[in-house]
Amino acid sequence: MTQPPINPGDYPGGIPPQQDPQHGGYQQGGYPQQSPQPGYGQGGYPQQPPQQPGYGQGGYPPPPAGGFPPPQGGYGQGFPPPPQGGFPPPPGGGYGAPQFGGPAPFNIGDAFSWAWNKFSKNVGSVLVAGLIYGVILYVVIGLAYGLLLGGVLASGDLTYNADTQQYEGDVSFAATLGVSLLFGLLVGIVQYLIHTALLSGLIDLADGKQVTLGSFFKPRNTGSALLAALVVTLAVTVGTFLCILPGLVAAWLLMFTLVATVDRGLGLGDALRASFETAKNNVGNSLLVWILTSLIMGICAIITLPIALLVIVYTWRRLSGGEVAPLTP
């Protein structure tokens, strides 16, 4: 009995078996060559027909070559074979574990805990720097107040009443307003410059670096910081004189301007934009931090000012996608 001739249509898809294995075909050398004896291979066992393209391990058995009936459930002639290559097996282990990334959600309690930890572990250098800057600030305030008050007195017809211990007379509203604005601007600029110098050392703490007293007297990006201090002070002062509320809003939205300038070396425009966007996109957290830090700065500022600035540094880093050094044990 001879084997009937093989027609191209007997192969699935009409393609002979010598194909590239990568395209779902038959592997060369992967199956034994057919024996001259009909239907049997070496060893007396029935020969295995070549597999159809597209069947993987564990799939349906392929139909034998011509002369043998196809098994039940297989594909007969006239039906298209499954697509070559089939479907890739699922990755081992099923679905992958959920990916966790990015910083944890901001928490106001964590901000104050971190600030207190960094302050208490570096209390010597931080307190001495705060004391020195406090003296400088009060000297500037005293000088500015004396000079500007002298200018107001010279501009009007004032006399001192010893009984009431007050000056009496007429002073123009324009002169009073002008002097008040100048005083607010001068004190505000000096205050922000002091904050800039302190921030240079506090940012070192946020980076996990060791700090000394000298770390707080090496201001960074001084030019942009000076411009930022001038613009923020002007916006807050003018807004406060106009209707109080605009000044408060400006102080809140621009609260990160200085730290953005010092931390990332941003120019004035970029620092203002970064502060505005960070505060606006995190209204609840940024507003709460601004209120709390503003309140504690007025209580024993030598101690509370560095803590408040550390809270602002932590908040800025976390809300803007940055990181801070872990707590110091």
C-alpha cells in the first residue's frame, strides 16, 4: 500500500512544513524523517505527523498526514487553521503585584515632626544663627523706625505734649502713607534676606548634610533671592494697605517663592510661578501650613522661626515632588 500523494491543500493554510519556527511553522530537525515503510517510523511506533502551525504545548492534537482520519474535535479539511503563532502564554505567576511609587501623601503632623527632629538634632548651630539674625533684624527695625519717624515729624507741624506724651499737630496723609510703605518694604526685604540665609542651611538639613554655624551664613542664589524678596514684600505690603485681604492672599500664594529660589536656583519668574502653582494645586495643605507657620513665627521667633522655615521646606519639597532626608535618630 502506497501513501497517496500530498497535495498543497493537505497542509494547514496550504504551506509546506519547512518554515521558520519563529513564524509559527515547523522546526527543522525537530521531528524524525519519514521511513520508506508506509506509516511507521523507526522503532516500530507509528510516526508522528508534523504539527500544524499555531498549536502550542497543551493544545489540541494535530491531524495526521493523509490516509488517517482526523481525531474528533480536530480541524478537518475546509476549515481554516488557527492563526499562526497562536496566543502567547500568560506570564508566570498570574497578575503582577501592584506597583507602588512616588512620595506618600503630605501630612501636616509629619511636617512638624520632621521640622522638630531636624531642629532638635542641630539646635546649637540653628539657635546661634537665629540669635544673630534676630539682633540684626531688630537693629534694622529700630534704625528704620527712627529715621522714618524723623522724616514724618520734619514734614509736618507737630509739637510734643508732655501731658499726653504724644505728638500733636497736622501731618499729611500722603506723608504718613509713604513713610509706612517705606518702613514696611525695608523691614520686609531685610526679613526675607535673613530667611534666605537661614534657608541655605536648613535645605542642607533637608538634603541630609551635616551643618555648622557657617552653613547659615552662605546664602545661595543671592541675586534672584533679593529680587524675589523685593517683589513678594511689595505685593504683600501694597495688598495689605489696599484692603488687607489681597495682602494675605499674596502672602499665601507666594509663600514658597524664596525656598524655590534657594532650593532649585530658580529665577524670579520661575520661582513666582512655582510657588503659585504649588499653593494653588494644594489649597488645603498649603493654606494650613501658611496659617500655622505665620502664627508660630510671632512666638519667640528665635526658636520658632527656624522650625517654621523647616516646615515650609518640608512642605515645599513634598508638594512639589521632592524628597527630604529621613528623621535623624
